[in-house]
Amino acid sequence: MTGMDSQRHPIVTESDVVRVRQVVRTLAVAAKLSLVDQTKMVTAASELARNTLVYGGGGEMMIDLVDSGRRRGVRAVFIDTGPGIPDLDLALTEGWTSGSGLGLGLTGSRRLVDEFAIDSSPGVGTTVRVVKWSR
């Protein structure tokens, strides 16, 4: 899988979350994702950007188009150096919520994308990588 022209976008204010949604939508269209898949990727990215801002204290999104040789997609990586997630298993439990955000949580975001990976260490921060592929 190769990535093309990675872009870096800071996430430090509420308006950055809105900008992240716009950037993701633009790349999802460029990757020729269906309207449904565009919406799924934008929704997941919005939730992850909000988590980066609210729980991670801000951070950044790296985003690029990816090509597997058979299809194109969008890869977004959300990085923060916040407090980390103390109980990753709990945070990834279906139906668990911290009580704020869109209510999707990490599990909702995971269901909306084709690939989902998370790495979090208390005191170090959290990195979430998602990919949505064209059909």
C-alpha cells in the first residue's frame, strides 16, 4: 500500500475539527469513495478529531490517499501527546462512552472504516489510524 502526498493538519481548536471534516471529504471524493463511504469516513474522522481535541488536548491529523494496486482509499492518522487511554480494552468496548462527543466513541469509528488501529500509552498519548477503501 503506497501513500501519496501526505498532508498534516493541526487539531487545536473547534474550527480545526470542522476543517478536518472538509479535508477528509475532499480526499474521499478524490479517492472515488461512494457517497455513503464518504459520509462514513467523514463521520469517523470527525469523532476522532474531536477525541484528539477534547481528550488528547489537541494534536494533529496526517492524511493521504492510498493505493493498494487494486483500489484507492483515504488514510487518516490522528496523533496526540495527551494523557493516553488508561484502559484501552474498556474504551474499545461496544456501547462504552465517556459521556460526550457524538456518542460513537472509538468502537463507532471503528465500525465506519475498513481498517482501524490504535496505540495509546498513559502519559505518552494516542495514535489512531483509519483507512476507508473504494468499493
